[in-house]
Amino acid sequence: MTDERVTDILKIVKMNLRIDWGDDDKLIQHKIKRSLKYFETITGATLDFTDDSAELELLLERVRYDWNNALDDFEVNFKREIFALIMTKAVEAEPDGED
């Protein structure tokens, strides 16, 4: 993921969290990068987190939980969405079976 995209996601996160100051930008970027790594690890795929994608929505929620020191509840509350993302990426990674 490019630094430019992380900056774009930072703007979205700050809007969602209603943060209008810049003092915590580095901390939020760290939380974003940590969440990016989390999703890439559990899916085994490189994700692009495009606008309006399921993975971006989950990323925003995970950063929100992290920001509010409730990260231990994230997987419990979003288990269906996480499982769906894992399965989607697994199916996309499967070979077509055509020779």
C-alpha cells in the first residue's frame, strides 16, 4: 500500500471518528498500517482497500475499535464480516481449474 493511499484512508478515518485536529495523525496512521497488516495476514492476500469495498469498511471499523481501546471486541463483533472477507479472498485465489 502506498503512503498516498494511507493518507487518503487517514482522511476517511478522521472524518469517521470526527477528529479535526492533526496532533494524532501519526498515531492514527500507525493504527491504519497495523490494521492493514492484520487483514493481509488473516486473508493471505494483498488487499487494495478501494473506496466502497468490504475490506475498507472493516479497516475503518478496526481502526475505530483500536482508537477506542476496544480492539479485543472487534473480532467478536465482526466475525461474520471477517469470515466473509477471508472466504472471498480464498475463492479469488483459487485457480480456475482450466488448462
